[in-house]
Amino acid sequence: MMTEPNKSRRRGDKLQNDIYEATYRLLETEGYSAINFTRIAREANTSRSVVYRYWDTPFDLVFAAVRQRMQQAGGKFENLDFDRGSLRDHLVYVGQHFILESNNGPFRLFKMLFSEMMNQQERERTGQMLAEATESNIKIMDDVLQRAIQRGEITKFPPKATKLILFEQIRYTFMLENGLVSPQKLEEIVDHVVLPAILYFSKQ
């Protein structure tokens, strides 16, 4: 067992990251109901007083931990290999990775946290997290669309709502089909919804 002197050696980002790791691990293995400061302190080899120093409630800690992981995952998403040849292929590629990330890791836990935020009427923080997810989605689509403009497939960027259609359609399908978006369904979304909308605005 780690002694109090050893516990005190960690400071700042290192200590917070260890607490986030413990929180995230518990969320994945046992769910939100397992989160309390006593358990987190034990899992992170620190004291409850240290946890209380950073967060007022277990919900505050969970929100911060999931948000940190989502930001890290978003950075990896933006560094995907986009050399796919055509706008349609790019859209399918982005959709495939969005589906993969949504079924694993922080995005899966975001759905759990989103429900908890709604239960606790955390409207401000719900809006904050959704805004950050939207910003990440827009950055990815801007990269895809810029490449399409350079290849001469489209002439200009569509409006924000059109840029988000791919992600919103996948989320909607998740809710209707119990988290399953088949490759065929993804191609239908791209071919019959997303790509026609982008091309329509390019012709205006």
C-alpha cells in the first residue's frame, strides 16, 4: 500500500491524470454507480481530501474525466489518413471511424454521461460538451471538404448543418438500432443523404 509520504509526491497534472485514469477505469468496468470519492481515492492511491480539493461532487469528476478522454480521442480522429481518392470515399472512411469510436472508449461513456447530465438537469454542461463535440466534427469535415474542393469535386463549403449530417445520422441510427450501424447502412447514409446534400449546396 502507498504511504502518505508517497501519496504526497504527486502534484498537478500527474495527480489529476492518475485520478482521471482511476475514474475512467471504474466507469468502463462497473459504471457510473461505482463512482464515489472514497473508491476513487483508493483506486488512484491518494486520499479523499485530495479528490475533494479538485472536484465538488463525483459527477464533476466524471464529467472532467470523460471530457479529457474525448478531447484526446478527438485529436487522434483529426489525424486520420484522409488520402482516400474521392469525397464519397472520404465520407465513408470518416463514418467508419466515427462508428468505431462511438462504440468504444470515451464516446460510448459520453452517451452514459449525457443521460446522467439530463437527469441532473446539467443543461449548461450538456451544452458545453455537445459544443465541443460539434467543433471537432466540423474540423474533420472541413478537412474532407477542402480536399474535395482541391480535386474539383465541389466548389464551396456547405453550411454548418450540412457538415454535421453524417455524424447526426449515425447518432440517430445508433438510437434506433441499438448501437449498430452496418457498413451497408453507412453507405446508404453517405450515398442518399450526406453526399447529395453537399453536392446540392456546391451547385448553388
